[in-house]
Amino acid sequence: MSTIGQSSNCPEVLLELIHAGMRLIRMNFSHGTHEYHCWTIQAARKAIAMYVEETGLPSNDCPKKKCLQLNKERQAKAEAEQKQKEQSKQSCEVKIKDCLLKDVEDCKKRTEKMSHKVEALPDSYAALGEGPHWDVDRQSLYYVDLESAGINRFDYKQNKVYKAKIEGEVFASFILPIENRPQEFAVGCTRRTVIVQWDGVSAVAKVMRTLFEVQPDHKDNRMNDAKTDPNGRFYGGTMADKGEIFTQWKGELYSWQAGGQPKVIREKVGISNGLAWDVKAKKFYFIDTNNHEVLAYDYNQTTGDISNPKVIFDLRKIRPEGPLFPDGMTVDTDGNIYVATFNGGTVFKVNPSTGKILLEIKIPTTQITSVAFGGPNLDILYVTTANKFDQPKPAGTTYQVTGLNAKGYPGVNLKI
């Protein structure tokens, strides 16, 4: 009973004191002195008064029952506060009101699963940014400014972009580092794939020689997207560069490897775009922008052959009022594909086995051209954009997306 005081205003302690006092009161008054009995009763009354003051309960209520109720209320309040703290930590960059999915609630569930951040790279503008390629050895992102024959390098450690123009050329459709030649790159210039010399810093780069040329008689065509497969082979295609490009199918898709000639692997291509490989699934993914869909081919890594094309993602079903134009593409280590939309301001993360959209990554401009994973841990998604037809700022900016909880593969050097 001597514990009654400032340190004992816990309802549980007070309740025990009340019970102790009640037991003493019920004892035979022949035990102890009259003063002791009086003191016992006063202590019990004090404990009851403190209990009522602490809990706010009426004194004629059952103390034990009310204490248990209070404990439950406190526990529920603590759990609610913890849940609120966890929810406040989530900061998904995707705006639900801009969601392109038909079912907004479904979109909300998907986008809230992950928290990511979209940031612009410094001084990264390219009027038609394309072809992002992560170089592990130099910890740099290479990409092109397509319609000005510009080639760019973002140095991760310096957080700086170096830019150069290729002397005497009009286009630079893609840039691929050459195996074992640190200052040489394969670049798409009109219908030629040329070897360019660049130190990665200077403002001017020079063509050394032509590696190969395709469609020499199609003067209105040019090379578009190109990449290397996991074995260092070239894959890339062409498109019409004059007239209404979204309604023409004059391009082709090619493969090439050292010592050989370009081989046509797909004819009647509209705009040859996104290419990606999943070695574990033995798949090659390809986008013809004009068909508004992503194809999956069976892929033989030993020979480089592709076969059995199948539509695995149809963008016409996403926005019925007007089809989205798929552009560049990449794949993560879990086998999911990331599809840039040229007129949608969005990168879709898609499960290629089901065609289900797992995430929408909103970019603060409309013309999203391509994507590639990079960074020291290969967990940063780099996104190139364009400023065609007088788009408002920040069109043409290159972005990095972090916090995706996903990793990709580095770019592969071209073997010549």
C-alpha cells in the first residue's frame, strides 16, 4: 500500500491496491489495531479515487472490467497510430488522376505498391533523345540526340552530361560501345552503321569508317533503334523518314554479327523500335510502333535466331479513344518489360507472360522515347524523351527513376 503516490497512477497498479485494501478490510478486525484498520480503509479509498481520476470511469463500475476495456482501447489506438505512420511514409509519384487504365481503383492498387522518384538529369536536353545504353566500365549512360547527329554521355560519378556532334552527319539513331575499343562506337547515320571515334568529352566526334549499310535504294528511309544481344550481336531496324511515318510500313528489322552481312529477320516494319532480351526465358521482345503492340519471339542465344512471334502486350486495349505509340523498351531481372509510350507520358511495367500492367511510371512530359537500367547497382531506370512539334518544357529532358525495387541488365558492347 505504500506505493500509492505519483509513480503509481497506472490503472493496473491502482486496481491491485484496491483489491489488497478490500482483502484487508474483510479480515477480522480483531487482528491489528484500530488505527491500522482506519489507515487501511483510507488507503483503499485513496486508491479508488486515483483510479477513477486516471481512467475517467464512474466509481460504481466494475474496476477490473473497465481496466481491461481501457487496455483494449489503448492497444487499438497504438495500432492505428502505427498504421498511420507507415502510410505516411509512402510517396508514390504516380498520379492516379492521370492513370490510363480503365479501372482507376485497380490502377490505384498497382501504383501504390511501389514508391519511386522521377528526377531530371542536369543539362540533359535532347530534341529527340533516344537509344539509352548503360556502360558498366565507364559508369556512364550513352544516348543520342537523333535529328542533330548528337551523341551524349552522362557521367554518373560527376553527375554531368558531355555532348558532341558527329562531323558531317545528319542523324545519330543509336550509339553502341565497341568491344575492347574504349573510344570507338557504332552509330546509326541515315541507313549506315558507322564507327565513330569519341573520347567521351570533346564536343566533336568523327566517323572512321562504315561498318555496313541497309536499304541503299530507299532514300527516304533511315536507321532507327538498335541494340546488341547478350552475345554482342547487332539487332536494329529502319523506318520511313518522310511523309506520315505512322502509316507506312517500309522498314525492316536486321541482325548482324562480326564477319557477316546484315540479315533481314522481319519485313514490312513501320517504325522499328524497342528491343530487349530475356535469356532466362529464352525470349526476344520487339516493338513496331505502328502496330501498337509488343511481340515476343523464341530466342536461341547460341545462334541468335528468333522464331514464333506472339503478341504479348496490345496498347490499343489501354486507351480506346486513341491508341498509344509504344517506343523503346527494356527488361528487368525478374523478366518484366518496361515500355515507353511516345504519346502517353508513361512507362508501363508489364508482365510479359500475362500482359498485365504491374506499374505505370508517369514522366512529366508526353513524348517518352526509350528506357534503360543503369547506375552502380543497375537499379536506376533512365528515360529519354523528345521535344517534337513544339512541346512545352520539360520536353526533351532525360530522367532517372529510382526506388522501383527492380534491377536490370547493363548494355552489351558490340563485337566487330
